[in-house]
Amino acid sequence: MSTRPDPVLTAVGAVSDRVSALAAALKEMVIAECLTTTTLQLNSQGYADFGWPVTFASVAVTNLSAQPVTLTTATPAEAAPVTGTGVAVVPAGSGATYNLAGHSLTVYGTPGDRVTLSVFSRPSAPAWG
């Protein structure tokens, strides 16, 4: 009888260890449903932008300014889009939850406007306030 380890059993054990580690990492990603909560002030160009390596699926926003703000799932452009998929307009002094999905989020408004955002990895029921 050989005392050498069987290479097939060794390889299967290594694969099992790696799969277990990946499963644990994926489980941690699912638990982290809130990617960020922040209060921000729009820059001198009138926008703030964010990016995540994972897809977000909903955004709760409170517009603390006296003007409407626009959210979009695109990277910054010269001007805020006014319509289209991935675009939401939040009236002045109100809040809402939108099922916007993407990796990039840009908030447009007037320079100095303040906005509070919570960005989630899962969809949320739409809400207004």
C-alpha cells in the first residue's frame, strides 16, 4: 500500500476549499445590501458622481435644496438628461425611492445643492415623501 497522497484526491480537496471560499465571499456581498448612505453637496459644476464595482438596484434620495435634482445611471455629461431610462427627477424639498440600476450614479442640480442618498444592491418598493 502506498503512503503517497492520491493526486486526484488532493486536487478535489483544493477545488472544494476554493469553492467554499468563493461561496463565503458571495454570501458577504449579498448581506451588504446598502452600498452607501451619504449627504453630499453638488460641486461647482452642479453634479456629484459615484461608481461601484457591483450593480446597485435602488436609490433612496432626499432633495434638501430649493430646486429639483436629477438622478441618472450614466456617468457625468455636459447637462442632465431630462427623460429616459435610468433618469429620475426629484422635486425640491422632497424625497423618493427609485428602482434605478447600474454601476454609475450621477446627481445633477444647482451648484451647492445638498442631497441625501442611500444606494442599495436590491430593488426597493417605490416610496415618496
